[in-house]
Amino acid sequence: MTADRRNLKLAVDLGGVKFPNPILTASGTFHYGREFAPYLDLSKLGGVIVKSLSAKPWPGHPPPRGAETPSGMLNAIGLQNPGVAAFCDHELPWLVEQGVPVIASIVGHSPEEYMKVADRLRGAPGIVAMEVNISCPNLEDPTKMFSSDPDATGKVIRGVTRVASQPVFTKLSPDVTNIVDIARAAVRAGTHGLAVMNTALGMAIDTETFSPKLSTLTGGLSGPAIKPIAIRCVYQVSRAFPDVPIIGQGGIWTGEDVAEFLLAGASAVAVGTANFIEPTASMRILDEFIEYLNRKRIRDVSQLRRMMKDG
Amino acid sequence: MSPANPGAWSGPAEVFAYRRLAEPYHSLTLVAPEVCSRAAPGQFIALRMPDDRSLLLRRPFSIHRVDRRPGWAGTVEVVFDIRGRGTEVLSRLRQHAALDVLGPLGRPFRYPKEPTNCLLVGGGIGAAPLLFLAEELRGHGHRVDYILGGRTQDHLLRPIEAKRASLTVTFTTDDGSSGYRGVVTDVLAERVRATNAKVVYTCGPVAMLRAVARVCAQMKLSCEVAWEEVMACGFGACLVCAVPVRLDRGGDDDWAWARCCTEGPVFSASRVHWERVEESGAPTTTGVGG
């Protein structure tokens, strides 16, 4: 830690969910934290959003599961995870012991599956909030993801908020006609906050071999390439629902990127793909963000949300 | 610069030498004493692209050789062929350039406990970790023989060094330009008998690994395969590099995707669930970007 934190208020409060600083790590880019322990002190993070958990173990997709694209990468992991029970037994106790707030990302193929996961996590010690990953095909209509349909989104979120003992954040997808419509459905269904945004659907084809670069043909695009889309999504949603706290995510690489998300209306951010390239990225970004705050003489990070000049 | 756990070190390394090898191959030697002091054959390092966020991901390379000079002079060498823009950038680096290194990563080859006759089988650029392995095995008192294959004579990786590192070397080329005309598995069974090998170590394209593993299973030999799979992070966080493995209980339906980077890249051939392995994906030692 080199940056000067004196006289700075870094802690943020997202509708009652408190983080010691606004830098979290994004789901699917931090696994359950163990892989990063050799490189950084997890207690210095604002929070960890763990890889999405399903009611039963999900095997994931065959390889190839990843491909680099300009300033980004595509992935098609297929939400591989050992299931919520194995997570609670083997991963959660260790993670909580590190002294970092844990947000459980949950996923399912039906509203009932989401509810099962939320139910298993009821009262789980150390879990401060739930992030509902609705970018998953709906078994009732597998051509659609929950995230692209207001009714399906509403059903999942209503179910989860009914059983969850923790505040619920709905993670929105950019692949929709109007992200505000989906946000509205989530808010009406009782979501406490929003996570904006998930990866953007993309595709890449190898022109030498004529093969798609992912086994599933399409996959999620992440990294700096998608940051402007994420900033736009945060901006649109925060202006439509100014009282709903937002965790901004999408291509964060620097301290200035954090500031940009907060200016757009987020209250906290999650660092994603940068963790893959630089295991200590979240710490560097926090340091850079603190330097930024000092340089701009901003004493309280929560002020940034109201500082964008938009006429 | 961050000191890390047993295993991985992360920080800047200086390019000590760039060398053009035979036709398709390039070599980079990096000053990285922290990496070389703990590196073992079969492990890899992940190199970050210099000053270019458009080439986002690190490229993983198996450790070709280490030179454990005392003090701060220890070096690590990787070899590669050009697969895309990333490897092209790396091939233009020259002495004193700086590169960010993460490593050593992954599980290395395991050595036999008693002095044993070991046969190394490498194909193309996949043979990269085998010279290092040969040196270490001989240092532990094992006999080492080597089968080195490639498309043409130029695709035989460091044939002279292979001769120096092992008791006998058998070359195979697809076009017969050097050694036996054919593929490594054409000569494998005969070389096993001739050298009385008990353990086989192999690295190369998946189709070759499968063929070598099959021969070893028939001859009831222990076999370790160094896997190459598309990777993004290299240290277990992203789950991109999936390899199908049998679970301990063993049935054909009892399997899971293992992480090549942390559970491998070296796997016991008997642990790999070969029926689930696709051969369509191009093998790569250079990550998702080439």
C-alpha cells in the first residue's frame, strides 16, 4: 500500500450492505478466492463475489472455453461449479476466515433452482449479499436467457428475495433491447440492488482453420473492450433508479476506470478480467483510485456518484 | 513485484537473449532467478504482453531449460513458434527488453523413486519441456532415452541437444527428411523394448499424446503426459483450460473437467478420460491468443 488514505472515506454502504472500500472482485474471475491468497491480502478487498453457484454441481462446457479478442476475451466456461453445498462445506469457511465480505453469486435453470441455492445460503455466516446471475438459459424456453425477458427476470427475483436472508443484487446483461425495462422488473420484484453488467455476448472465428474459437460458438466478452458499454448501462440504470445501489462492472483496469463507474452512478465496482492477467490487479486499482481521490481532493468516495456534469 | 506462495513468482524479467532456432522455432531466455530456482520440468511460465492492452492475456510457455547460476544470474528459457500476434511480438524482443513473468506454474513431471529407464517422447514444439526433464532425470540417476518427432527435419526441436541429453535418440519425421519416416508411435513399442523403459514421458499434440498413452497402456507402462490447452490466467482462477479426467472411483461416467494449469499440465495418462478428449482444437503452448 503506497497510496495515502489519511482523511479519506473509502467505505461504502449499498442500501445497508457495507464494504470497507468500493473495490470488489467480479464473479467468475476470482473463483472462491484461494488462488489469489498467495498474491494479495484478501481482507484488503471491499468484497469478493464468488463464482456462480448452482443447486447441484454443473460440469461446464468442453474446451476450447476461451479466446482472446482485441482488448478483451471471450469465455464459455458453462458456469462450472461444484454446487452450493460443496461450496458451503469446503470453500466458504476458508474465505470468511480471510476477513473479507462475501457475495454469493447464484444461478439456475428455473426460478425454483435459484430459490434452492438461495435457501441453502440462508443465514450462511459471512455472506453479506447475493448476486443473482440471470444470464442463464431458461429451461422453459432455452433459446432465451432470464436476463433478456422482464417477466422471467421478475419471476426469478421474486422467488429469490422471498427465500434469501441476505440483500439481493440482480446482475443485468447488456444483451437486451432496453436494460432499464429489465432493471425495472427486478426492482419491482424486490431486488435491493443491481450489478451492471454481465459479459456481452460475442463470437470469434479462426480464419485459418474455419473453426469457431469457442466450443459453444458464442460466449461472454469481457475486458477493457466492453467498458464503454458498461458505463452506458450503469448510467442509464442509475438515472432511471437513483435510489437503487449499483455495483458497476465491465472491463475495469485502472483507478480512473473505478472513478468513471462511480461518476456514471455506481456505488461500488467489481474488477473482473484484470484478475486473470495480474493476480494483484484489484490492489493496484485500489491504490490508483486512492491516488486519484487525493489528486482530485475528493474526501468521500460516495460523493463521486453525484459529480458527473450532465446538464 | 510480489513474493508469492511456494511456486509462483510475479515480476519483471529482463530478456537475456533472443535466438532464432531452426526454421519455425524461436527462443527467449529471461533473467528470472526467482523462477529458475524453484522451476521443475513440466511447469510453465506465463508471459505478459509488453505495453499493449489490446493483447490482453498472458501467454503460457513450458519451461524449456533453466540455468541456475548463483546470485542473480539465473535464467529461464522458453521456445515457441509463431501462432499469432502475441508470439510475433515476443519474437521481436531483443536483449534487455523487459517482460512481466508469472511462474513457475503448474504440476511438474514426477520422477520414479528407484533408478529407472525412462523414455521421453516429444513432438514438434511440444518437446519443449523434455530437455529440462532429461537433465533432471539423469541427475537423479535414471537412464534417459528419447524419441523426437516432427513434420520435417526443421521441426525437430533442438536435435543436437537431445542427443547430448540422452543415451539414445530416435528421430521421426512425417516426410522422412530425418530419421524414421513416420510418427513417434511407429517406433515407440520397439524403443521401449530396446531400452527396457519402464516409464514414458510425453508432450506434444493431443492426437500424439493419445496414441502414446494407448501404446503405454497396452505395454503396461507408467506414462505421464504434459497437456496443452487454451489458457487465460494460468493459476486456476478462470477455468478456461479444461481437461477431462477420471475421478478416483473410476467408472466411465465418473469424470470431471480438471484445470490444466493447476491440476496439470502434467497428468498421469491413466487419469485422462481419453474418450472425452476432443482432437479438433489446435494444440497451443501460447494461450488463447497465439
